[in-house]
Amino acid sequence: MAYSTVLVGTDGSTSSFRAVSAAAGLAAATGARLVLACAYLPMRESERAAAADRLGDLAYKISGSTPADDALRAARDHAVAAGAQDVVLAAEQGDAVDVLVRLAGEVQADLLVVGNRGLNSLAGRLLGSVPSNVSHRAGCDVLIVHTTPGGH
């Protein structure tokens, strides 16, 4: 089966970039468009003000979608290095699972790629991890890339 739109979630972590590279390789092999997604949550004003006091001139780096935009730019570098040609960036406000499932529908993704982080943790088993929750809610194929060491 050839995929035409591949969506991959990233949070800027090294493990998420492994999922990005895997998704980019698949997109390159099938000529698919690659959508890189990063979810972010708004910072409470009290937290933002306290952080801004400590950061001074660098305070803009933590406001709004800036951290997500930075993560996406870094992810794009990994995607291009893995051969992706048509790359779209999407920084979206909201919970990671909600954002990925919603975006998958909006961009008509036929494959959603996530890393396995959280699948093998106690919290992941009790509360549900991003890959587990996405796999239950997505209306398309889901590929969970083994990006972190841990139990099998």
C-alpha cells in the first residue's frame, strides 16, 4: 500500500526525531507529503511572567508556539536528511493526542507515525500513553516506531 500523506508527531526530543526520520524515509519511498506536527499547551500567565523575569531578553523563546516552532524546524532538518521532499510544518495548540488525531483528519493522512515513548512506563500503562491513545482514536494506519530502549 502506498501512502500519500504521512503525519508524524514530534516534541523536539531525540527520540521523537527517530520517529520523524522513519516517517520521512517512508514518505520519500512512496512520494508522500510529510506533515510534521507539534502540539503545545498555553503557559499560564503566572508561569510565563516568572519565566520571563528569569530569561529577560530570551523570554520570547517560551511564549506561544515558539517552542513548538523550534522543535518543528529541527524536525524538518531530520526529515530532509532522511529524504523527505514535500514537508509541511504544523504547530497546534492542544493535547498531543487530540492534536494528532484532529490533524490526521484535516490533512487526510493515511499514515500517522509516533514514537513508542510512554508505552512501557508504569504511567503509560495506567494513564495511557500518546502512542496507545493515538492508535485507538486515529482513523488511519498508525505506525509506532521503536524510538526508546525498554521492554518488548
